[in-house]
Amino acid sequence: MRKCEDMELVERVMADLTSLFVEEKIIESRVHAYVGQGKTTRAIRQKLLEKKYDKDLVNAALEMQSETLSDPETFRPQIERLIDKGAQK
């Protein structure tokens, strides 16, 4: 009887965690997209927190991308577009 109750508890906990796993993947995907757009860490954090994502999950996703976000080459395409845009005026 006890093992059955434990399994039910495990199933309920896993069901609750499933939504967190999905949210974590969505946040990682959004961070990746924003990095591709040349957004800074601060801008990404602000956008995701405005959308009411969990602060700890956002910070964890940004930490995973910290090397990319601190590399100046990440922002080269955006800078080049802005320079080209300014030269065309």
C-alpha cells in the first residue's frame, strides 16, 4: 500500500515539474533568439521578466549564454548593419 502511495506522489511531482521543464526550454529558446538579434544581457533579462518568466530560470539561461554574450563578435553583425544604415543617409 505504501509503495502505491509513493508512486502516486512521484507522478504528481513529475507532472508539476513538467511545466517547469517546458518553461525552461522556452526561456532558453528566447534567450538564443535575442542573442541572435544582438540584444544585451540586460535587455534580454528585462524582456523575459516583463513576460513574467521565472527570474531564476531566466538568470540560469543567461548564465549558460554568458560566454556568447560577453564576446564582442556576437554584436558585430548588428554594429555593421547600423554603420551601413548610417552611411546610406
